[in-house]
Amino acid sequence: MNPIRKKRLIIIVAILLGVIATVALGLTALQQNINLFYTPTQIANGEAPQGARIRAGGLVKEGSLTRSEDSLTVDFVVTDGDADTGIQYRGILPDLFREGQGIVALGRLNDKGVLIADEVLAKHDENYMPPEVSSALEKTGMLKNYQDGQKETNK
Amino acid sequence: MNWTWFHKLGSPKWFYEISGRWLPWLSVSAVLLIVVGAVMGLAYAPPDYQQGNSFRIIYIHVPAAFLAQSTYISLAIAGVVGLVWKMKIADVAVQQAAPIGAWMTVIALVTGAVWGKPTWGAWWVWDARLTAMLILLFLYFGIIALGHAISNRESSAKACAILAIVGVVNIPIIKYSVDWWNTLHQPATFTITEKPAMPMEMWLPLLIMTIGFYCFFAAVLLMRMRLEVLRRESRTRWAQAEVARQIGRSA
């Protein structure tokens, strides 16, 4: 490679490294704002701002869902395995919403630490399978093992 | 290693001839792969146990999103080649690939929104992955606009190349956004290094579609570049002869 081309290439690489460093520092500083939601552990540790609109995300705890009899209000608990956050929501839940499903709820924390949500989104995972396979796995009680196994291989 | 092929690329005439030989192969394989992949994906792949049939949008969404990012990487590489080796064909490639990449980004965003509504419950969420993808779209718009705004060919080539190179930092952000932050978008189902998180009858059509989309990109890019090369070389004798031959053939 002749010296002029080499020099140009070095300049380009230097510019690119500078931009990467700038963006990396910026994103690290904004880390908390880029996260779409707070996990129940973060909320329990008081990392989530009080009174502001926040998103809480986690898995809907098995057996925690209660529907009101005379309105669309639903109460449920999301968990990340370590901590739980109660959520109250009034409205129509997305199709994928069920116990054990990952969800993200947007709303304000009240003084009891319950999130009064005005939007609930279902979070889909990266695993896809045909219905026959999932029902067969469910029958033998292997579905959970399968999903855990998938999570392990994806790490 | 023999680098003559690389230096030959500097000759527009050589590029025109060699690309003419590749073009039919690429076009035929693009059509075949996309048709086979679409039929397999839309008609024969089993539905998903949770999402039912709406998951089938993956067969458009994922290839388009892959291509949107790969196109940007190739823009950046062409930008480096243009700046360092002063190869004119590199600028032609940057200018002609940018609109294709922008369209792929639009397809990925729109199909994602259509899928997001039934699955997540929202058309759009300001999630790290989605926002980074939107920034990619604006980068494409920036390169297209910059290419048209500066009338001097050489300065416009330089400006576009620099923008393409600087913007490439967005690509790892898109790719790793789902791992670095809490996002609503799920992590990758389909990676080169690992076993896909779906059964074979689901991922095979996706693989075929992805290769088909890449062939489609290569074919469209070569067509656009050939036209642009003819336009830029319109004063040379070989280009005039080629245009005369083309007109003669179609008339």
C-alpha cells in the first residue's frame, strides 16, 4: 500500500475510533434512560422514581391474576424471581397476556408500591414452535425444561 | 494474494462487463429463492403455539432487517474504498445502494409495527432496538440527501463516504441493543453461530428467504450501478456504443 493511501486509511480509522468512543460514553451515561423498563428488583430497591410515569417489566406470577367482577380492572403481580411488583390495570389486555408471560406495564407507582398501569404490553421471547410440539411438551411437563434449556443455550 | 481484480474495479468498463455476466444468475436465483421461501413460509410452515399465524411476518421482517444492516455495512466499506483508493465505482455503489437500504429499513419497520400491534399491543414503542433502527433510516435519508445536495461529484462522494463510515457505529448498537438494555424486542431467534430457537420447518424458509433477499439486493444494486456507470461515462466511446446497442435491441 502506498504511503498516501496508508495515511488516509489511518485518518479514517482514527475518526471512527473517536466516534465509537464518543457514542459508547454517551450510551453508558444514558444507560438508565435507554432501558425500556424497570425490573421488580430495581423498583424494590427504590431505583425507580416515585410519582413519575415508569415502565415495569417482568413475568406475570402464576396464580396472581384476579379480575374484578363488575369492571375491566385486573390485578396481577410481575416478578423477576427475586422481587415482586403489584400492578393494577383497567382495560383490554393483549392476546399474548397470560400467567408466566413476560409483560411491560406503563404507569405510576402509588404509595403502596403498586403500579397503576394505563398500558400493558406483552413481551414475546425468541422461541417459536408449532402448537403440536408445545402441547406435547406441556403434557409431559417438559415445556418449562425446554424453555429453560433454550435460555441457557442462548446465553 | 492477487489483488488485480480489486484494482480492475477502478475501470468502469471492466465493471460493466463483469456485472453483465453475473446479473442473470443473481436475478434468477433471487426470484427462485424468494418464491420458494415465501410459499414454504406462508403455506407450509406450522403456526406458532402462541402467536398463531401472525408470526409468519418473520419471513419478510427478518430478511429485510438483516439486509438493511448489511447494506449499511457495505456502504461504509464502499466509503472507505472511495476515500482511500479514490475509486469512482465506490461512490456509484454508495449512491445506488443507499435507496435500497432505506427501503429495506422501511419494510422492516412497517412489518414490525404490523406484528407488534397484535403481539405486544402497540404499533410503536420507544424501545432501544426500534429507535436504533429508526436512526438507521434517517442515516440512509441523510446519505441520499447529501448525495443530491452537493452538485460537485467529488465533494459529494467524500461527504457521503464520511457520513456512511461514521454512521456505521449504529450497526452494533442495533445488533446488541437487545442484550445491552431491557427492551421489548426479543433477542435474536436466528444467528449464524447458534442453533436457531425454532424447529427446522420454521427456520428453513427463513434461511431461504434471507439468501433470496441478498440475491435480490445484489441484482438490483448491479442494475442500478450499471445504469449510473453508463450515465457517468456517457462521453466515452464504449458507453455510447453500449447505449446504441441497447436501444437497437429494444427498438
